[in-house]
Amino acid sequence: YVGLGRNISQIDVTTARKVAVIGNALGKKFFPFTDPIGKEVRVDGRKYEVVGVFDEKKSAFGGSFDNYVLIPVTTFVNTYGLVGRDGFARSVNITVHAKTPELIDDAIEETRQVLRHDRGLRPGQEDNFEFFNSASLITQFNKMSMGVKLAAFVIGIIALVVAGIGIMNIMLVAVTERTREIGIRKALGAKPVSILTQFLLEAVILCNIGGMIGVLVGFGLGNLVAVFTHFEVSVPMEWAVIGLLFCSAVGIVFGLLPAIRASQLHPIDALRYE
């Protein structure tokens, strides 16, 4: 939506006027202290009169929508032609907004009939153009991202298993090194359940320390990517909490065997251990 000035009008298109609506970031960059309406900007060395400035928009897929320049399509064709530098015909995208979501199908059909008539297509001939609506784009994006999500899930599971095995080995070594300590505690009346709980808690704490480091590194890398690519990175806190809960579960599962071994040590044998 245009926040300042006006949008491209039908007269601008009909007369191929050299006017432009610029993105919000461009307006702030080139006209920080003045009203940009009526001023001139240069695009490829050609002058265009600024008639409007878009509202600030969000970035997506690593690209910003605030650094665009919109000119009449007829002006574009007169300036750059219908064939690109690579020798192929230029593609033209037309954006149509339906007044309500219920009218999307009607808007698509009406636009299809206009384009078929404009392109001289006879009844029965296939469309030589394509339609994309927000729902279809979301569906395509979900299909493309499904493989990435699956790969990330598998890698995450493998990483958790490897980390869990590492935790289990560390705790087994700890049990061996602290055998005499365990024997002394049992000789003083410590119950097996308290020994079991102690080693399980140590395993969980060890896993959560690694999990918190991972969360902090993830936040740091996300912000670093945002700085260099101007891509807005959002890491939901609930996922960080879920990650820490998974770390706790890994600590319990892979710390259980060392904890059981520690709790089952006989105090006399433990005190004799050198």
C-alpha cells in the first residue's frame, strides 16, 4: 500500500509517463529530510518523477520489499523492450487483489478470461500463462520445505543419539572414578535411590548445559545472518524450551544405565576399589 502520495494511475499507464512509486527504504535513504513527492530519482541513468512512497514492508526469503521502484508497465516496455538481454521474452507478473477471500476464485476466472481475450486464445486452447494465489504459493513452499524439515529432523535425531552416547560414556567413567565415594556414601546409610537420583541429575544438568550453549549459539548465528543478509530471523522461545526438555529427556535415558550401576554397587566392594 502507498503510504505517501499516490499509486500508478491509469493515465500514467496510458501515456507511459516517467513516474515512479519508490519503496520506503529508498525514500528514507535518498530523501531523509525532505518530502520525496515531486522529486526525481534516476534508474539506469533515466529520470523518473516520484509520485508515491510505499508503506514499510517486511522482508522475506532474504529479500527486502522496501527497496523497490514501481514504474508504469508501458514505460518499462518502451524503455527496456519485451525481449531481455538474454534474448528471451520478458515475463510479466500481474498482481490482482480480491476484495474478500470468498471472491478469489471469481477474480481468478475474470482475470483468466481477460488474458485469454487479450492473447487471442480460441475456446479449447490451453492457457499460455499461469496463475498463483497465496494458498498455492504456501502449498508449494510447504512441499519444498518438507524435505528440508525431514533432513533436519533426521540430523537432529542422529545428533541427539550421538550426544546421548557421549553422555553415557562420560557418566560411566564418572561412576568408575567415584566408586570409593559411592562406597563411603552407602556405608554411611545412603540408599540406592539417592545414588540413582544423584547421577541422573548430573546427567540431566550436563545435557542442559550443552543445550543452553546450543540455544545461545543458535540465537547468535541467527542474528549474525540477519545482519549480513537483512533477513528477519525469528526463533520462538517455546522451541528453545522444547529443546531443553529434549535435552533433559536425553540425559535421563542415557544417564539411566550409569545411574543404575552406581546404585547397585556393593559398599564393601566399592570401598575395596583402588
